Amino acid sequence: MLDRLRLHVYPKEPLTCAKLTQYASLKLETKRRAKPTLHLLHVGRRKEKLRSAEAGAAADPKHKESSAMEVSGLDSDGKEFKNAEEMWREQIGEDGEQQEKKTQWYREGISYWEGVEASVDGVLGGFGNVNEVDIKGSEAFLQMLLSDRFPNARNNQHLVALDCGSGIGRITKNLLIRYFNEVDLLEPVSHFLDAARESLAPENHMAPDMHKATNFFCVPLQDFTPETGRYDVIWVQWCIGHLTDDDFVSFFKRAKVGLKPGGFFVLKENIARSDIF
């Protein structure tokens, strides 16, 4: 089954739903990456549901608000939920039990990846062949971004990137370190980060002189706060789905502080073609 991948670039400004849909995307075709132990609900609407909701909103403004989240979806075990709130109630509980269940949610995610081999095939869920087309598409997008937004990059402008959910350093080694003077890696799975540290040692990669992997943070996204104003680009790929909705929003609010003036988030994630993932 093929999924469509999209690359989005988000500027350093307040994040709203409207702004998250304004930026152009580059689409790639690749095989889907499975996450068998994570209960991730991806919600979607069919055209009929959209027309129904729009018609209802036109007739009754209150209907617009009530229908906004009435979208069904399936988790990775095939269980159906009427809406996102119902899924989150099961996964992270009500207010009284939420912290304990949320901790368990994250613990299970880390536990899964701790059992995965520190290799390209491992971090790509058995689809190591995706690596080449992924890097090729990302590089085309990054070149466009740098040319448009960082015109002084060729004139010795010192650029710094953060690779979120870096895994074994696949994206840093094959892409980011060739364009950024410094790359920091953020990854919660320790043996992945150890492999990245070894792979990105100066003697083991072909990056230009003065380009290096600087910091290796063994911290999950939901707990990370970057150094203020350090990064030109914060690259987030194939990992944001591990966060709960609240932590998703919280992460970007905190991470925004880590961007330099004019800096960007780049978010690349799998996009499904239907309500069933």
C-alpha cells in the first residue's frame, strides 16, 4: 500500500490551524511505515461528511462547532472510535488518571523502538529501500528552502539544524550535515543515538570541512526544550505521531523559542488516503 508524504515548512510565528495549511508541500510516493505497537488514531472525513457538516453549519452556527471533531477513525489494532476525544479517553484516560496513562503511552512507544535494530532497515520499519527516495525528495525541498529563505548560506552564513526523532542519524548523515554547519540530534532511544554518534564521527562521514554533529540529546520530544535562538531549521520527520495532541501543541510552542529570527520548522509525516490506516 502506498502513502503520500508531504513536506511542510512552517515559519517562526504563532501556529494556528489556518497557518498550518498555507504552505506548499512536496509530495513523494513510498511504502507505508508500520508502527505495530502504537495506538495512533488518524482521523479523516469523506466528502459526504464534509458536505453534511458544511450544510449543517450554514443552517445552524452551533452545528459547526459540534461537528468539528465528529470524525471517526481506526487505531492500529483496528478498533473504531467515533472521534479523537473518544480515542484519547481510552489511551490516556480522564483527568484523574491521565498522567499515569500518558506515561504508559510513552513508555510503550519507547519499549517498541528499544527492541528494533539500530540500522536503516530497522528505523524504517523494514522498508530500508525507502531511504534513497526519501533523501532525494527532502534534498530537493531543502535546496528550495535554503535558496529562498537563506540566500546568504553560500556566503559562509553559519547554519544550525535540529534533527528531531533522529534515530540512528539517517537524515543528518545523508542530508542535513551537508547543508548545515552544525546539526544537533534529538532521540529518546539510547542505542539509536549511540549508533548515530558513531556513524557521525568525523572519520565516518563525508561532510564538508567545518560541518559536524554537535550535540546528541537523549530526550523525548515531549520533554525537550531547545536553547533559545540556536536553530535556523528544526527538522521533524516521522516522529510527531508519537505525541498526544496536547504534547504536540506544547512541543511546537517550546521549540519555537529555539528558532533564530527567520528560522523554520520542517515537518514531514505520512498522510493517509482514506479514513482507514
